[in-house]
Amino acid sequence: MRNLDRVYVAEVGADNARLLAHESRTAVLAREYRPQDLGGGRVAYSELALGAARELGEEEDGAISDDADGLRVWVGEDAYDLTLSERPAP
């Protein structure tokens, strides 16, 4: 069973955070399934949003990889580490 209180955060830069939260294919999903722009160039993924992003093709912005290099979100050719964090205040 998944822990729905987990949140994963990545430092991606302001432009990429905006792209992931507002322009990626997952940005059009219900709120609980889309990444959240935290400001300051950070983006957050809930467990549900992370699951939705895992469905993206590897060539799509917002694709997730989880391998020996760790859990990462991709924007273009750049990968950003996602780290487990406390849930941000609503």
C-alpha cells in the first residue's frame, strides 16, 4: 500500500517548474495527479502525481526514471533528482 502523504521535491528552476505544473501532459489531470509548482524553482509530486508521471514516455517533459541514479524527473535532456520531503502546506 502506498503512503499518500509522501511528497517528492526537485529543484528544477522556475521555468521548468512552471512547465511541469502547467504545460506538461500531466498538468491537465485532476489536481491530485499533477505536479505542483512550489515557487523558487521547486516542483513537488505527491505519490499519485508521481504515478501519473511514470506513465509518460521517456521523451516527454516530466517523465520519471527510477534506477541506479535515483528517482529523477526529466525536462528535455536534463534530469533532476526527486527527494522525499515533508508535505507542503496547502
